[in-house]
Amino acid sequence: MDYEDFQARLENLGEMLEGTYTLIGKLCMRLPLPINLPPIPLDGDRGLLDGEGLAVAEVVERARVALLDLPMDDVTTAVFNTLLIEWLTTRELYALADFGPPHEYLPPSMLLALERMGRMVDYLEDRLDNPET
């Protein structure tokens, strides 16, 4: 894969990561005690990578810690916790891919993480719609 292809894939993955953050924010508002995640600042293509993007990661980490004390069943809590850890980890992979050399394993690693997160979002939507199940 040449550098231009790598950058194009990375840009696409960054958009997917931002979209996943938006879905996570919607899920957080459905928690027993809603948690409001701010939008990712749009600063060209640097929204996830600059200082404001780092602040977003810190907000996600605070949300992750806070949700551990919410009145939810253990499975829902564990999946939500895993989702937020996965998002934070994928954001770090994104930063590594953007700032480091174009390692070919990074885009597929991020894509797999995004697919896992999509399944967790679907699961959590169902759990929050039907908390008795």
C-alpha cells in the first residue's frame, strides 16, 4: 500500500471513528443518569488528534468511570465499559497511524475494532430498550 492509499484509508477510518463517537454519545444520553458527551471539535481533519481531540478522549474516560457506578445490570455495564475502552484504544491507534510511519497493520486493526464497536452499540441499544432481558 502506498502512502496516499494509506492516508485515504486513514481518513475514512477517522470518519468512522467520529461516527462511532456520535453513536456512543446517543447511548450515553439513554443511561439511567444521562452522560452528555460533547461533539468532537471540527478542526479540518485534526478533530480527533489535536488538543481538543485529547480533551474528548478525557471526557470518554470520565464517562467510562462514571458509568461503572450507575444502576445497571453487570452485563450492560461490562459491555458499555468495553465499548468505551475500545473507542479510546482505537483513537490511540488512529493517532499512531497519523503520526508514525504507515504500518500496514493499523488500518485493518482499526477496522476490526470499529466492527466490534458496532456490534456492541447494537447490543447496548437492545439492552437499553429492553432492560429486563
